[in-house]
Amino acid sequence: MGLLGIIISLGMLMYLAYRGINVLILAPLLALLAVLMAGGLPILATYTQVFMKSLGGYVIIYFPLFLLGAIFGKLMADGGAARTIAEKIVQSLGAQRAILAVVLACGVLTYGGVSLFVVAFAIYPIANALFRRADIPKRLLPAAIALGSFTFTMTAFPGTPSIQNAIPMPFFGTNVFAAPVLGTLAGLIMLGGGVLWLNRRSAAAHARSEGYGQHERTAADAALPEDVELPGFWVAIAPVLSVICLNALFTYAIIPNMNAAYLTEEKYGATTLQSVAGIWAIIAALALSIILTLALNWRRFVNVTDSINTGTMGSLLPIFNTASEVGYGAVIASLPAFAIIRDAVLGLFPTNPVASLAVAVNVLAGITGSASGGMSIALQTLGEQFAAMGREQGISMELMHRVTALSSGGFDALPHNGAVITLLAITGLTHKKSYGDIFVVSVAIPVLATIVVIILGSLGF
């Protein structure tokens, strides 16, 4: 019954999340359903001492990243910088390369630390107009935005400040630049493969005389007024470059040379500098880049306080959604029947823990419909075992980090994924019209890139 309870609980989590019920409600209720079906376990104690403790622990570690990332993204949008960057890339590449222009515009913004949700809203009106001028079917637009926002800049390219690239750091003692060569290769596979797929789909549609099509305007089409004063390109791009460069500077030059002996004290967590260096580097980079964004665009903000407050509030739902999924995973991991699942996952590839880790993260990301949520559950429940297995077999912790991040960006983008649903709502399209191409660029090709990295990493590259 315990194993059946876990399966039913996971199935209901996936189905009800797809139906639009918030995970803040689903996660504790379905975790306790699994506890109830296991029998003989204290329900209230499990909720307060296991679920809430894990939820709180996640918030303690990662809340600054969600908060600063959301504020930075909101300021980039409200100050006009996001729109300037998008328009510059579109103008440089031209309508004949509309798909590539949209993908790169999204990629530059997300790699610079702008939230993928902010990017989707900022890019859509520009991308939609470009697709209309180039007479490319609008049904391909969500996939182009997804490719630039959900894939190579989220999990692959080294240094990306995404939460998916930050979560593995404490488990493997790494930083956001882990396995830079393999990460770059994976990112290029995603970028090149995705653009090639969408261009071929566009060419096939053109051969059938299928153009942009007839579509009603959405609320997002009118979200950006045309007469606002925008910053110049270099002013707009400076904070994006700042996030990337400062992240590297703090990671490799400043933090490693700090005297942090005090971290061994109990009141500072009895930890090491290496364990917190990655988080500290991103916090510092985002905080300083927020100040730079304000300084460069101060007169362009309608109301700075409102922008900061909106960004702050916008960080709360994402982090508590993810933290609730972490709490859910902790409860499932505490059940006796989970030992069966754990042993099965660990035994999939007994001589290759990297491959087992990839399967575990992908499956859990797919079930929860969340890259960060699935990764967090996998690492909270199995991270120590995978790290120990990797060290025993002499596997690089940087490889473990990169494969974990890559695997979170595979099955997470199934139809019930919140970002997919939001993107389709923004563009005014449906799963039936557009999800097939989203699946190829956000699921199939990223999984292929992950497999390539696992093979090359296992061969010692």
C-alpha cells in the first residue's frame, strides 16, 4: 500500500497541477495522502516536522536568488532595457532570420538573469510583429520563445544565474561555471538543433502556402506602448553583462581569497567557504547589477518603488511553489516504501551514477512539471548518495552538477508545466496548435544534449 500510495500521490500531483490547482495546496495534501496510505505514521508530525522543515530549509538557502532575480527582471522590463535588447537583435538579424532573432533575444536576456516569465512578456509583442512581417506561422512562436528561455540559458551555458544552475552547488561543492566545456557543447546542441528544427518547420509551412494566419490580438500584444523612451543598446545590455562578469569575478577572484574561518562556527552554519561561495557570488552579482540598472535608467522608470515592490511580490509565488515541492519530496523520501524507488533508481546504472542521476531528475521534473522542483526533490532525497557514488568512482563533481542542471530542463516542459501554460496564454495559442514544436525544442533536443554530455563525461572529456 505504501508504494501504491506514492504512485497515486505522484499521479494526482501531475494531473491536478495540469488542471490548474496551485502546488501550494497540492503538495502538502498529496504528501499527507501518501503518508495516510502508508499507514502507521503520524500525519501532523510529518506535516510540521518533515514537510515544513524541508520547505523552510529551501527558502532559507534560495530566497535571495529568487528575490533579486525577480527584482532585476522587473527593473530591466520597466526601464525599457529588455525591449531595447530584443529590438536590437531583431533589427540586426532581420526578418529573414526571424526565428533566430527571437531565440537569441530571449537567450541574451535570460542568460543575463532576467526571469523567463518577464522575457516572455517583453519579447512577445516584438516577436509577434516580426513573425507577422516575415509571414511565419504564429503557431511556431511559442516554441521559439521557449527555446531561447527554457533551454540552453537555463541549464547549459556556464555562469547562467538561473536557479536551476544554482541548486546543485551545495550538494556537489561546485559553482555556476561547473563543467564549462560540456555545458557549452550541450547549449550549442540545444540552440543549433532547435533553430534548425523551427526553420525546417517554417520552410515546410511556406511550401504549403501556410503563412502567419489569422489571430485575434491578446492582452500582451498591447502591453508595450510604442512611444516610450528607450535606453540605448549599450546602456540596456550593461546590466546583463554585469551579472555575468561580476558572477565570474566573485566566483574565481574575490570570494576564494576571503578569510572566512568564522564559517566553522555553529552560528554561521558550521560550513565551509566552498559550500556557500556559489550562492554568495550570484547574490553579489545580482545586487550590484540591480544598482547599475537603477543608475543607468533612473529617469525612465515611472515609479521605481512600484517596480521593486512588484518584483519582490513576484518572487514569492515561484519560491514557495518550488519549496512546497521540496517539502513534498522530503515526505515521500521519509516513507518506508520509498526505499524501493530509491534502490531502483540507484540500481539503474550501478557503474554510472551520472546516468542514474539524469534519470531521477528528469522523471521527477516531469512528474512535478517543474525543473527546479524536480531537481530539488531528487537532490534532497538522493543527492548525498549520488555524490558519494560519484566520489567513490572518481567522477567529477562538476560533471554531476552540469548533468543535474541539464536533466532538470528535459521532461519538465511536459504539457502541465506552468511556464508552458503561461507562454501559451501570453501568445493566445493552444497546446493543440503549438505544443508539438515546444516538445521538440524544450524536451527532445535537451534530453539528447544531456545524453551526449553523459557519454562524453563518462569517457573522460
